[in-house]
Amino acid sequence: MAIVMRCPCCMAAPSWLLLPRLIQLLTCACRKVGGGRVITMLGNHEVMNVMGVATPFISPQSKGFGDDRAAAFRPGGEFAREFASWPVVAVVGTTAFVHAGLTPAIARDAEAINAAAASWLRAERDIPSILLPGLGQRSPVWTRYLSNPPDVDVSSNSCAELREALALLGAKRVVVGHTPQDRINCACGCIWRIDLGMSAAMGGGRLEAIEIVGDEVRSVDTQNERICFMADLTAREASALCTAGCTQFSPLHHT
């Protein structure tokens, strides 16, 4: 089992303080449920924070916004080093994952993009140009290509280009976020668009996820389920949950 997470979950206080606990707990849960793993995708909000740009979503007067936060996100800082382990493009089985979108050019350079992003986050180089805003469909963390307008299909030419990109990765489908939709949906028969704008800043959309078992993909509607958020857990409770096996934590775990 693998849980693939797409953020943003690092913007507003106190969420950025809880992020390490969330990742650690999910990692623990996956290990204890069939020896799985957690893969967290790098997106534009992580890039913005490391660049020092967080003010569109949180005020500098907010609790937790200050020098300590800036240092943690700065290249080479505690959280930036954690982000260095987060891929821009990942493939699990026959499913590709990327924060915003996929083109043949991105697919061809996926390994190089991942390596360059990690190197920047470790403060070993300048930011790769492909992560900068303003590149349109060329950036895997900024593009809205294939997702905007939301909830509608795309042209046959665009679908053909997407299938070319997937073939380069040896994948059958791609899962993207970044551009909010009303409901999780699939376009071209192979791109699952799962951003529902769940945060308060984006309007508090539905709580949904997708579950992929083999070649079967289904939407998991958690609207009426209790989801265990990290804000509800004390450190002692989180530790006890991990020790117990963590299986009751994730709404994606189904037997």
C-alpha cells in the first residue's frame, strides 16, 4: 500500500508546525499496514514557501509566522530538507503523480527535474527555472493545462499529448491537483483531477480522495466520515496510535 499525498498543507499556522507529525504518523501507519509507504508530492505552495513567498495565504502577523518559520523553509532549512525527499514527478505501479500537470517534455525530464528540485531544497544550487511561476504549461507545479476549466473534458489533441507523456513514464494514468474541481473527475480516460479546494482559503470543498488497486480507480467520498486530523491529536495520542498499528488513522485504508 502506498499513500500519495498532494498538499498544500504547509501554508498557514499552525498547520506548518503539524506537518512533520502528519508525515511521520502516516509513514508509520503505512509501514504497519502491509509494509507500505508514504510519498508526498512537491507542489507550488512548498516552492513558494521555500522562495519566501507565503503572504498570499497567511498574514505576517499570524501566529507562527516569523523568523523561525522562515528559517525552517529556507533552502537547507529543516522543512526544505524534508521537501528534498518529495518528488515533483512520481510513478507508483502504473500511475503517475504530479502536482499540477504532465506534458511529454516534463515526462522526458522527470528524473532530472526531481534531482534539480532536491538539490535546490538542500541549498546546493539556485532554484530550477521549471519551478518558477510564469512558465504556463511548461511547469509541473504551476500548469493548469488539462485541468482548467474545471470539471470538463479536454480536446482530443491534448489527450493524445498526455498519452504520449504517460507512455514515456510507462504509466497508464496520471493524478494531478492544483486546479480545484467540484468533484474528483477523470478526463481523457487517464487524468484524474483530485483538487477540490478543501482548505478554508479555497472555499472548503468536499473531502474526497481516490483509491487505486491494480488498474481499478475509485473515488472515496469522505464527506460523511470522521477524518482524524493531526490537530486533534496530542503527541502522546499520536504515539499510542502508531504503537497500536495506526490502521484506524487513514480514511484510505480499506480491507
